[in-house]
Amino acid sequence: MKKNGLYSKEEKIFQDESKLYSAHLVKQIAYSTDPRDLGQVAKSVPCQDACPAKTNIPGYIRCINEKRYGRAYELNRGANILPGVLGRICSRPCESACRHGEPDNGASVGICHLKRACADLKSPMHRIIEGLYSPTGKTVAVVGSGPAGLAAAHDLAILGHKAVIFETMEKPGGMLMYGIPEFRLPRDLLMLEINNVLRLGVDLKTSLTIGRDFSLESLRQEYDAVVVATGCMKPRRLGVEGENLKNVFHGLDFMKEINAGQTPRVGKRVVVIGAGFTAVDCARSAVRLGASDVKINIRKTIEYMRIDETEKREALVEGIVTHTLVQPSRILGEEGKVSGIEFVRTRLESIDKPPFRIAVPIKGSEFTIPCDSVIAALGQTPDVADLSPDLSGMDKERYSTDLEGVFATGDFVTGASDVISAIAGGRQCAHGVDEYLTGLSRKKKVVRLESHASTDRLRSYDFIKKLEMNTIDMEPRLEVATNEVETGYTQDQAHEESKRCYLCNLKYEIDPLRCIYCSACIDVAPKDCIKLVETIPLNEDGSYGEYQESSQWDRVVSITIDNHACIRCGQCYAACPMDCISVTKTEMVEIDLDE
Ligand SMILES: Cc1cc2nc3c(=O)[nH]c(=O)nc-3n(C[C@H](O)[C@H](O)[C@H](O)COP(=O)(O)OP(=O)(O)OC[C@H]3O[C@@H](n4cnc5c(N)ncnc54)[C@H](O)[C@@H]3O)c2cc1C
Ligand code: SF4
Ligand code: SF4
Ligand code: SF4
């Protein structure tokens, strides 16, 4: 054993996988608010940084690797109240940021599939962990039971406040219950995770519309604070001739009908217009209603569709065709019913502000196609008619509106977004409300640093191919429209996929005072990850800036590992003859301010 409590060289070089688990006997733990540590974690763990809820992704993937599924679930739940739900339908900004997906590194890790694995594979004896604060005696009305409202109510309950949710629909869940189809999200699982929120003492009052049955003002009188999380409920209209014909559906209304168990008659030939989740869900639902010719029509090209790769692939499997660079100009009808649709072709034009490329209609390029129904899935906007706290003067940090004691969050504030952003917003809003009610800021973010005596990986893991999700065949998809298409990873598959994660939360450092500049580490490094530097400047916020490298030995002041380029292969760690490379586990955690 070394003096500093870490393992000796012989002990830390692992020849086979079984020995990887034996290395956690001695731990040194510290907590830091140093901007250099905060900045390092944000930059070095790009998946976590990209997740709106800042989920500890390498942490839970490592737990899956150790077959600790319950702990993996809790690590997820600490950031997001619905891990099993998000493991199925998350928009996955983390996977786009994953270091494994960078050029020459292969495909990104199946972060979302692994999230589902911890929910699926945890023991039936698993217990939810909640650290409750003492009751404050304060009450908060939450309007809307979508992911944002549920997340706000959950955190308010944890913080000791009495939360009461008001929901216009019969069941809770918002778009999770009435938008997303059951073949992507089973409702028993959704209700199970919603009930884990409600059992904290959150009251749910359904079939009550604020603005009709109660006014916002009456809630303000009765409760100490109000959170508005009513989402985006107003469908965007096509604005073309023929929109009022029979068999023209609006995407969200269409999905609401299906999710209420109805079977709208769409005919055989269905034209869907739109490029987001709703459009693909409508198209896939039309297939299950018996349509044999379903086309999604988009103004731009497929790369601009706001859906993940799995959705694109499954739509293809189900025989759905995507027509690009077209825009509807007229819906044609016979006897009051849809008979076809006229499109105009578009081209992409560059502009100098976001979204940088716009679709421009090409004059004279009109063409028509016959169809039996048209589904306009252009997204939704907030319905502020009955319920309008003024959002123009909103404090985005505290989620407070111009109306004293009224807060707002979720899609209602951001416009149509995604579930993980709504959950993150709901939780942050709860902390804004808590500060308003108690005058206290209870949590702070710190970096937890733990000395680590192994790399937890083998180099061979870097060459494992990404595992695709298992799915059911076409026949059972059509047989029962609600049959879940994806069936999850098996234990073995989850274990194999977990090995692919580089564990970017492990920080590799060289002790320059011990280093003899032999270059052994540089020679074995698979990337341009170990640098000889002149200076490492600090950014204005105190975090590390870009390294200034040098190839002239007389100017080199240090040798350093670039943790943004490092893929945590462990080669340098094993090769160094001076044992001067150390590994530290770094995690962003929230602690109570009085701790
Ligand atoms: C068809 C479809 C598929 C989608 N697929 C995905 C996906 O795969 N992945 C993803 O990340 N995102 C997806 N989204 C987007 C995602 O569902 C939303 O971004 C998210 O649900 C927003 O959460 P929210 O809580 O802000 O609002 P919502 O989920 O819209 O919830 C708002 C709630 O407020 C209630 N409400 C509204 N007005 C009142 C009132 N006056 N009084 C009382 N209650 C009221 C509503 O009934 C609803 O329950 C999809 C959306 C749709 C429509
Ligand atoms: S390799 Fe693992 S820790 Fe690194 S970005 Fe990807 S999922 Fe996150
Ligand atoms: S572990 Fe060492 S050799 Fe491997 S990528 Fe990171 S710095 Fe380079
Ligand atoms: S192998 Fe070790 S001693 Fe040699 S240059 Fe790298 S860190 Fe320094």
C-alpha cells in the first residue's frame, strides 16, 4: 500500500475483468466548490452536462456494470422523477454529446437504453430513497400534472410543503398520458412512477380546469404560492384551404383520441405533416389503425427532424415513407371529405441567424397526391387565453412571474420542448418557490472528489459495438396496437453495453513533480490526450482555459492530461514507470447549505 492510501503499482494493473471489482477498499473523499473543479466536471463529462436534469450518467452506468440496478435507478431518480419513463422516450441530448460518438470513437453509448435497464432490472424488493425536510406548513397549488407539474410537486413535497395538483384531464401525466402512444410508453409503468410522487403526500385533483372551474386568483387567495405548468395545448394550424374538411386531424387531438382508446377512421392513404415526435407518433398510430400507405411530409430534410434515431428507424420498419422538401399548399376535397393534397416543393436557403437554414417554397412546383386523410402535426403553443400570468417580466432563474406568488414552468414557459427539460424546469421552479416561501436557499452544488485506485475499465472495452434495442416483430405490433415495441436489454446486454462507457467522471492527472518526462504514457496513448504545456490559463470564472502546448523542451513547464480528449483507456496509467498518474472520481452533487 502506498503512503497516501492508494494502491501499489502491482495492485492497480488489472489483467482480467474479475479483478476490476476488488479495488475499492481505501477511499479519500473531499468536497470542492473550486471553480476549477466545477468547470472540469462540466467539461469532462459531456453527457451529464448536456442532460437538462444533469443526471449522473457515468455513475449509474458504472452501477449497472456492477449489477447494482437499484442504486443505478436511485442515481437516476435523484435527477429525474421518472427514470423508467425517460428510459423509453427521452429525447437523449446526452447521447448526441457522448464522447464515444466523437469521430473515430465509434457510436455513442446507449445511455437511454441503459436508463431503462436499471428500471427494468432492479429487484422487486427495491426501495425508493427520499430525504424529506420537516413540514413547513406552507401550501402550493400546481396547475397541470405533466412532467413539469409532477416534478415541481415532488420537490415541493420533499422540501416540506403541501403540494396540491389541479389537472383538467381525468388522469395525470400530461403528454405522457395523452400524447405519447402506449406502444412507446406502457401506462402501468407511467402510473407506477407517478404514484411514487403522489405517495409523498401530494394531492391530485383531476377533471378540474383552472380558468373555468376555478380562477387563478382564487388559487392565489387559498394557497401560499401557485405554479402554472399547463404545457402547450393549442395546436398550430396549417393555415391552408381545405383545413376544415372531414378527415383533416390535428396531431395532438388525434393522439388524444387514440390514447383515450378510440379508433379514428383514417382510411388507407394517410398524409402526415410535421417533423417532430407528434408527427411520427401519428404516422405510427395510423399504421396500427390499418393504413397501408403512410407518408410523413417535411419542409426540410431528415437531419432536421426533431426526433431521435430510434424513432426514425422504427418508422422505417413500419413502412412509413418520409417525403422531404415539400410544403402543403391546399387540401383537396370531395363531398366535404379529404380526397387529396397539393404540395409545393421547397429548397433550403442559408440565413445568418438561427435556424440558419430555412425552407423556401419554389414557385410553380405544385403537385398533388391522392389521400384519405391528412394529419397536421405542426406542434402546439401555450394556451394562455384563460390563464395568463404575465410571462414577459418572468425571472427565469427563480421561475417567478409578475404576479406575486405565481410561478411558471415547463412547456408553458419554454414552448413545446421535451420531457427531460420539463422535469428539470419543474424541479428548479420548486426551488424558486421554496426560496420565496422560506427565504432560504437550501442547496448548493459541489464537486465530490474520491480517490480511485483503478481505471474500472479494460482497453478491450473500447472496441465493443453498440447494442441496439430489442424490438417485437411487425405482426404483434399490428395485432394489438398498444403492444410495447421495444422490449429492453437483458442483464447480459446491459452489462455489455455498460462496459462501453469511458467513465468520463474519472479524472486522470499526472503529478509533474514525480514525472521523469520519459514519454512512455505519450507513446501508448491512443489519442492526442497527454500534452506538454507552457501554461494553463484560467478563464474569467476561475475554471481552466485552453492548454498552451509546446514542442520546445526548454519552454515546457508541465506535462498534463487533457481530460476533454482522454477516452479513459487506462493505457498511460498502466505504462507509467513512476506511478505518477492518479485517478480521481469526480461527481457534481447537491448538498444542504448547512452541511
Ligand atoms: C404526441 C407527442 C409525443 C411526444 N413525444 C415525446 C418524446 O418521445 N420524448 C420527449 O422527451 N418529449 C416528447 N413530447 C414532448 C413532451 O411530452 C412535452 O415536452 C412535455 O410533456 C411537457 O411537459 P409539461 O409538464 O410542461 O406539459 P404537459 O405534459 O403538456 O402537461 C400539461 C398539463 O397541464 C394540464 N392543463 C392544461 N391546462 C390546464 C388548466 N387550465 N387547468 C388544469 N390543468 C391544465 C394538461 O391537461 C396537462 O396534463 C411529445 C409530445 C407529444 C404531443
Ligand atoms: S462515454 Fe460514458 S461518461 Fe463519457 S460521455 Fe459517453 S456516456 Fe458519458
Ligand atoms: S487514459 Fe491516458 S492514454 Fe488513455 S486516453 Fe486517457 S490520457 Fe490518453
Ligand atoms: S509515463 Fe509517467 S513518468 Fe513517463 S512521462 Fe508519462 S507521466 Fe511522466
